[in-house]
Amino acid sequence: HITASRGAIRRAFRLSSKTVHPDIPETGDAAVFEAMKSASELLTDDALRREYDAELLQVQSAAQEYELMQSLQKVRDVEAGQQGSQSQAARSDSDIIASVLANASFQREKDKIEEQKRADENVQSRKA
């Protein structure tokens, strides 16, 4: 989520838009300027931002569900191949999904720890 204030967003837009404004020769780009303008309006208008966040949440949920179903199918395929060579009971979809979600959660936590380590290292290198 955006943590910048409306004022900070407006200032950033004004600074960034100076180089792409259509009236500026050589660097002006009307399409980029309009995209930046739309983004700025969306981020600073509470109603538009709520609509955008709701749509984004739906898209993210659908993408996560798709990824989960793809992972489920991969596990099914692997386990089906293993069953041909071994006598092993097939796991239920809910067991597979629980395992996939646990692995994804573990990976997110691992990524957060790695990101924090890099941030700490950057702080330490600046102090040196």
C-alpha cells in the first residue's frame, strides 16, 4: 500500500512530470504524462483509491487462486508418476493445498528476513 501523503504524491508528480510534459521539447511524452497524471489522481482521491484497491485485491486473489491450482496440478502430476512406481496412497486436494500454502508462507517469511538482512547491511555499510 501507499504510505506517502497526498502532498508527497503531488510533489513527486510535479517533479517527475516536468521532464515528460508534452510542451517540453525532446523529453516531452504525452502518453507518459497522461499515465502519470491518471496515477496521481487515483492515488490522491480517496474514492478512486478505494475502487482501485478493491479491484487490485480481486485481481491478486484470482492470480493467487490460479497459482495455487497450478501448483496443485503439478503436485498431482508428480504424485501420479510416483504411484506408478510405488504403492502410495494419493493425498487429498486439501492436503496438497495446505502443503503448498505452508511452503508459500515459509518462502514469504524467508524473503522478509533476507530483505531485512540486506537493509541492515546497507545501513552498516553507510556507517562505515
